[in-house]
Amino acid sequence: MPKRLHLGTIIFLSGVVIVGSAVAAGAAPANRGGQGHRGGSVVNSVNGVSTAGTCGVAAVAGTFTVVGKHLHIVTVEVSTSTTFTDASDPSPSFADVCVGNYIKAVGTSSSSTLTATSVAVLAPNLAKIKAVVTSVNGVSTAGTCGMSAAAGDFTVVGKHLHIITVAVATTTSFTDSADSSPSFADVCVGTDVKAFGTFSTGTLSASSVEVVPPKTDHLKGVVTSVNGVSTAGTCGVSASTGAFTLVARRLSAILTVNITSTTTFTDSADPSPSFADICVGDTIEALGTLSTKVLTAEQLIVLPPSQHGIEGIVTSVNGVSTSGTCGASGEAGAFTLVPRHHSVILTVDVTSTTSFTDSADPSPSFADICVGANVGALGTFSAGTLTATAAGVLPAWSGGGSGHSGRRHHHGHH
């Protein structure tokens, strides 16, 4: 079994033997009398003809050339006494030496000529490559594909950014798990492929090509814009395509998510979810294929807002920081507080649906939230603001502050 050499994205299955420098230079070591020099490389002409596939004639003398080390051209002379070996031919001869073949020759060298006593025809240099297609038949437009049952070529970018051409013949076989009758038409710009064949001078002549299914990525993040609009609460449109951006937590980057006509939606708060449920500020899980910071979404899940709880001393109510200032019963508004063990000031938004608790008031409301009071709040948190679903007046911190709750003195009427 031939040895495999791993070179970046190309895996070579049998190495090319390069002509030795002594032959290429035409200088044999004096202590060997010019005997035993070995050469091995790709044949580039036979009997003066460089057309691909041109071969020698069995039992007839002749010559062929190879490119030696340092790009020197070496001529190999074949006589009727030269012996040949070829694992694929039980009766090997000069007819097995063809332009494009890999050979190894042993003989006597003089100047840039090797008089061969034996010639071995080597197995082709087999290689396997896995990469993304960058052009098909010379066209690099995204989505450009080959043609079924037709020859052609495509390019991929190998390791170290080398461009590699993959030649496709009518005999090349194709596999694609998404196509019951795969062909060159399944090879498109942007497709991830594996190709197997013989490699020479930057070109892989493919015997088989496999179209690799796209990898599904799973991202989670907060939506920052919808269809180019970043205003809070901006949403998509039901039953339409579009795009939104989100800050992906795993990648710490802003990505674009494209919505297609086949994208599915899930939202526990909506029995008929759609793109209209994707809004700026929402937390989203997205599944799809990711390429160059663009994810084409197969499925989108709107996550319920995370609940956060905070406790601290109220420092202002509706923008007023005077001690004893309180909210108004039955009204929306906001207050700020300093959480315990923290020096940051947070804003708490009160809505018409916020519920209140206060052990000293049988009918608690926003009017119980006063500057100086110790308050706990529960709700959804974003950018330094907690939108409260519930807020409650708590006992004063023991040993802290002024020793009182800071609440307004009242008799339960607000």
C-alpha cells in the first residue's frame, strides 16, 4: 500500500521520485565512474514528441526526457537490452513509457544523458484534497455550477493560499448525499468538496469527487438590527425573507443571519411564529450554515427573556433624588437603585403590568417605592436597565444607611 504524505489539504498517496542532481548536472562522482545513477520523475517527451499520452514502441530503441533537479532536462536513452518493470503490465516494455508517466531509471550518465539499463514505470501520484470551490469552468460567481455529463474543471484554495485546479473528465464519478443522481452539476462555487485523483503541477485529475454536506452551525445571541434598522423593537415581516444581525456570544462577533422561504421559526409565546417575532433586542438561537460571518438560517428559536433579580437602595424616582420621593400608584415610571455590594447605579422601569409587594401595605403599588427605601426587583435586564415584572419593598439593611426604609408615611391610601 503506498505511503501517504500529508501536505496541508492535499494528501499524496505515492511520492514523485525526482531525478538526482548528479544526473541533472551531468557530473558523476569520480569514485563511482558514472555508474548507478538513478532518475525518477514525470516523462515530458518520448522520441521528441511531448503530446500527452505519447508512448515508446515495444522492443525498439528510443529516448525520452524528464525534468531533473534544478529544472534541468535529462534525456534517457533506451536500447533493446534495457529492461522494464510496470506493476500494471505483465509484459512491460518501452511502450509503457508515456508522456505524463512517472518513471525511475537506472544506468550510466554522461553530460545530461542517462543510458538506461533498467526503467521502472511508477504508479501515478495519487492525491486527495478537501476544500471549498472558488470557481467552476473559469467563473467565480457564487452558485455557478458544472454541467452534468460534461468535462470541465474547478478550482479550490489549498494550504498556503495556493490555487489548485481540479480537472473533471466524463469518466469522473460523483457522490452527493443530497442528490440521487450526482454529477458535475452538483459542484458549485461555494460548495465544500473532496476530490481524489492524480496530481501534477498544480492540477489534480479527478477520478472521483464528493460533494460534502454543509456543516450546521448553532449560534445564540442578541438581535442588533432587523432588515438594516437598529431601532429597539423593530421586527421582521411575517411570511417574507430578510436578514438581521446579532451579536453571537460564542464568536464575540456581529453576524448576519439570512432568512429564506424555508426558514422555520419557534416562539413559545406565539402559536404561529414567523419572522415578525424576530425583533431588535430579542435573544435568538439560530441553526444553519455559516460562511464568512453570514449564517443562512434553517431554524430560528426566539428565547424567552431571562429573569434577573436585584436588591438595593433607591436613589431616585422618576428622576427626582430628594429623600422620601415616591412613585405614583397605577402609573408607569422608573427608579434607580444601587445594588448591595456594588457601586453601579441601575435603572428599573416600572410598567402598567408590574406587580408590587409591601408587608406594610395591604394594597401595594408604585407609590411604595421611595428614595431611600430598600427594594428588590425582578425582571428582564438589558444595557443597564431592568424592566420590572415585580418590585417589593424590603426591610431596611441591618446596620446600613439611616436605619429606616425611606418610605412615605401613609395609611395605605395612595
